[in-house]
Amino acid sequence: MVMEKPKARLVLRDVPKPRAGTGQLLVRVSACAVCRTDLHIVDRELTEPKLPLILGHQIAGRVEQLGENVMGFSIGDRVGVPWLAWTDGDCVYCRSARENLCDRAKFTGYTIDGGYAEFTVADARYCFRLPAEYDDLDVAPLLCAGLIGFRSYRKTGDAKRIGVYGFGNAAHLITQVAIYEQKEIYAFTRPRDAAGQKEARSLGAIWAGGSDETPPEKLDAAIIFASAGPLVPTALHQLAKGGVVVCGGIHMTDIPSFPYIDLWNERVITSVANLTRRDGEEFFKIAPRVPVKTKVEVFPLEQANTALERFRSGKLSATAVLKIS
């Protein structure tokens, strides 16, 4: 499914089968989860995609071909391909364990072709071995919603009381990890979203309410997964001294002004950019222990436009996953 231009429907097209270059894997795609970032790309909120482009960066599949100099993988191995596709390994960020900030980084399904296809190629160094406890459809959402959510969660440090704004895919997954680690989760949904609040409580949240409500206690940290900038001062206002607001999305609308007193007392606002391979390795170790459970709604590849539109309109009941036959 090819994006020929932004703000247009994807086109079902036959394209040449890619070949693995040096250091790459050719992956036969089994499943690719749909991410909000895909919508940001289609809707031109992320403005520098390669064109034409094959979207998709939550890819589960099997190795079909090994490029030269590939180490550690064999034909038939099951692998996951995430958003971070390549870094230069030599810049100040890469040399200080911050490869997610590399200025020359490449991204799956954005600057290189991704997984809305039968085959994709990926740098072997940035692929993950997937836990055997998950099948392909269930593991696919862990490759971005899980990984970026996990990085966002880790940025809350030793916070005990954590607010989560925007109770979508990432929040659903990371709440399970937080509860496993004996944190207290306060879930903020759209106002009057009784079903979302019920879902949050079923996962173990000790309180759930609308984003316009005040929790019963001040929070040590808040994670914002929604792309709404006005939630930043809202969350900041709910923090205890020294608390942190973590913005977990790649795109967010403008943040309105707020009084300095809400930031004072060493409160912090931070963003999360991409992921590191260490994030993935740590997350795929803990996920089966929790165990983190995903909820998926399956679409055939040729219905990618339907999946994206249902995501955009809020009509999905779970994470949309494209099943590649």
C-alpha cells in the first residue's frame, strides 16, 4: 500500500521485491500494526517523508534473505522491525548512548519504506528478536506503542503516582507494566468517556476520569500520549513538587501559555524522541513477565485505508493490525 502524496488515500500497487543489501535483512512481513504516527505522516503533520512511501513501522515477520556481513540472524528467524531504522553511530548523540537523537537517523515507514507490504528490508542491527510468548498479530503493537510508551514510562523515574493522559494503545500497554511494578496509575480520558475509564480501571488504575477533572492526589509524574498541546499545562497543574510531565508523542499541537508558578518548585516538562535499541531489549524482556497483553483489530493489507480512517475517527475498538497473507 503506497502513499504517493500526503493527504491522499494509499494505493494498492505491485512493486519490485526488495533485496537485502550489506548488513540488511529481507523480511517477509506477517503483520504490521497501524500507529498514530502513520496518520501524522498521511495528514502531513510530519512533513518530510520520502515519496512514494510504504508506511508502517510496527513490523513482525521472518527473515527471507541475509545481506552480506549480517551477524546473529538466520533464514527463518522471527524478527521485529521498529521505527528507528538506522543511525550513523559516530555523532555526539550516538557516542553518548542517545542514538535516538542522531541527526542523520533514518526511520522505518517515513524516510525508508516500511511494512504495509509483503516484504521489507531492514538493517539487521536495529531489528529485535520477538518473545515466543506472542504471535505475530499480538506482538506487532509492542513495536512502537509498546516501545515508545516504555521509554516515556522510564522517564518518570521512581515516580509512584503516575497520571496517564490519552488512554489509547500506548497507555493500555504501559499501564500494565506500571501496575506490575507496583505504581499507582491515574487515567485521564476524553471528558465523559465512561467506556475508556472503565477500561483503565479494569487494568488496575486506582482512579479514572476526564482530562478536565482533578485527581484525588497530586501526581509525581504524568505521561501525555494524546497529541493535544493544551494537556501539558493541565497535567503540569496536577503535579506535586519535583514532578515531571512526559510528552510521549512525535507530534503535538501548540502548547498554550501557563503561569510560571505551575512550573516552579523544580517541576519538569520533557519530550520523548524515537527509541534506542536498549529500550527495545529491556521492554521485550519485561513484557512477557508482566505479561503485557495487547488487543488487536485485524485488517487485510488492502484495507489499510479503512484502518487509517477508523483510527482517525476514533472508531477502533483496539489496535489496528494489518495481516499480510
